[in-house]
Amino acid sequence: MGFNCGIVGLPNVGKSTLFNALTETAAAQAANYPFCTIEPNVGRVAVPDSRLDNLARIGKSQKILPTSLEFVDIAGLVRGASRGEGLGNQFLANIREVDAIIHVLRCFEDDDITHVEGGVDPVRDAEIIETELMLADLDSLEKRQTALQKRARGNDREAQQQLAIMDPIMAALREGKPARTAVPKGEEETARRLQLMTTKPVLYVCNVEEGSASTGNSHSEAVRKRAEAEGAAMVVVSAAIEAEVSQLPQEERAEFLEGLGLSNSGLDRVIAAGYGLLGLSTYFTVGPKETRAWTITKGTKAPQAAAVIHNDFERGFIACETVAYDDYIACGGEAGAKEAGKLRIEGKEYVVQDGDVLLFRFNV
Ligand SMILES: Nc1nc2c(ncn2[C@@H]2O[C@H](COP(=O)(O)OP(=O)(O)OP(=O)(O)O)[C@@H](O)[C@H]2O)c(=O)[nH]1
Ligand SMILES: [Mg+2]
């Protein structure tokens, strides 16, 4: 089960710099963390989670295996991309395939780095990209409408469902509002099958100059206001600093970041925000061999959570021994949790919670 975030934005805003820093950091950590380059522009990075170290210490595990998230570096979009400008169609196709969008906005001033729109104005830039995505969404819906109507008349249930939500979505797009603002409650899954770009969750990443990495600047403040109004997430990073950090050995990083007034790396914040954006949560398995994090979507029930490890675990699911993370730590592990009455036996209907330490009982 792979989830991915596409890195999107105007040309020259720092997308590849950020992507390279993300993947180089992951490569440097390869001793501990699984990493693989899938294609030159696709990288899988470990999701940092301090809970893993604590669990592994108590469980006396030999190895720690974090869960991972995939990032895709997509080439810059320009004004007119929805009409095919600047290889627009091809890049838009890349965006259609990702689960969430990381929208990088240039918030740094640097006369040596060309800005395709002539000057730094991240809110305008955000609007340019969003407009292109909305136009492309509208275009794709208009193209499909007639065929869907035909199928719907032939009693195709799926086509009927999609048509029912298309009108309000197209109306919103025509008014310049993203599709996500017009998806009726409970129809999220149908909307997802329409494969629109402006229904995907968005994280704004403000790329500021090095001196503003800890504070942000007036440009990133403007983005913050826009993000708040939309209910979108935003993170301030300096891609240039992240690129430097990614070249440092692990043990020197904290000190380097501290010297810049940063408590953690911007990459960690981007990864964590991306994980949240996708509605993901984590459960753990702990044993002498390894402590491992597993990714599920929020609301997943125990048997489907088990399937992430192995399909047999779902097929033969009997129950799962469950200890909440805080209880596991407070009781000093599984045995202590059992004594304190904090170990629960949960069945098929149990909704796995973020941080649960699980042991599946199954029989195939
Ligand atoms: N001063 C400064 N320059 C940066 C920063 N981030 C990126 N750059 C520079 O901006 C230029 C473009 O960066 P890229 O990361 O290649 O930009 P991109 O968004 O991937 O561009 P395209 O792939 O062409 O769309 C490079 O010369 C980077 O070194 C930054 O934080 N500060
Ligand atoms: Mg690039």
C-alpha cells in the first residue's frame, strides 16, 4: 500500500532542491531506514517517528523499521498549462496520479534566480497553479460528460453516481472554486474516482531564504493567511538549508539546525504534514527482532490493518492484542501492560487507533 505526494509549483521555485534533500537524507539513513529510488523523480522516504526509539528500547528490538512515504518531483507548471503550454498536459497527467499535492511556493528573494512571473509573490503564484488545475479539471469533466450520460441511461450505476456529483463540481470550477469545495458529504469516494486534481489535499510549502527559516517572512505570512482561509496546511522551510543538512552526517545535524534557531529539520515537518494530509495513521509491532511502524488510513478496522502486514493475517484474523502507545511506555512493555489491565483483546470491528501496539492472532 503506497501513498504518495506530488511536489508541484511554478518552475524554479525549489521543488527539485526540496525533493533531492528529502531523498538524499533518506539515502544517508539507509543503514536504519528502508529507502529506494523507484524512478529518478520518485523517492521513498522514512516517516520520522520518535515513538519508534522508545518502543524498541522497551522491546529490546534489534532493528527499527519506520514506515515510509513516497514523493514525486514533478516538473514546473506554467500559466497556460491546462492548454498544453510548457508540456502542460504531460505534467498534469503526473499530478493526476498522486494522492496529495505539495505545492512549493517561492518566498525567497534572489535576483540570480529567474522568476517566471517577474517577481516574488507566492499568493499570486498559488493562484496561477490552482487556476491551471481547475481549468484542467473542468476540461476533463466536460469531455467525459456525454459518455457518462450515455452510460447512465443504460443503467450504469457507477456512471449515475458520478453524474450526480458532477454538476455541482462543474459549477464550482466555473466560479473559480476548487472541486473539493463542492463534493457532497459522503460522496468522497465517488469524487475520488473522477480523478480530479483539485479534490486532492494540498500542503503549501513556503521556500524562504536561509535567514528566515525559523521565523518565516512577509511572503510566507501572506501564504499562511491564504492557507488558513482555505483550511489548508502550510510549512515554512528553506530548501537551501535542507539541501545542506542532507549532506551532513546524522550526528552533526541537530547542532547545525540549532545554530540556525531550528528545533527540527524542515524535511521532517514536510513529511509529517504530508502524512497527516493523506489522513494516515500509524500502528506498531514490537518484538525482539524488530520494532516496526505500519501505515493505515484513519478509520481502518483491525483485519484490514492486519492485511498491511500480510493478507493471511486478514484472511485468518481471530483477534488482536492491543496496547495503546502511552500505556505501553507507562507500563514498561507488554507484560506490564497486561498486569495493569491495559492489554485489550480486540475483534473484527475494532478501529485501530494511531499509536496502537498490536499483536495479531490468526489462523489460516
Ligand atoms: N537562494 C535560493 N535559491 C534557491 C533556493 N531553493 C532553490 N534555489 C535555487 O533555485 C534554482 C531552481 O531550483 P530547483 O529546485 O531546480 O527548482 P524547481 O522548482 O525544481 O524548477 P523546475 O524543475 O524547473 O520547475 C536552483 O538554482 C536552486 O539552487 C533557496 O531556498 N534559496
Ligand atoms: Mg525541478
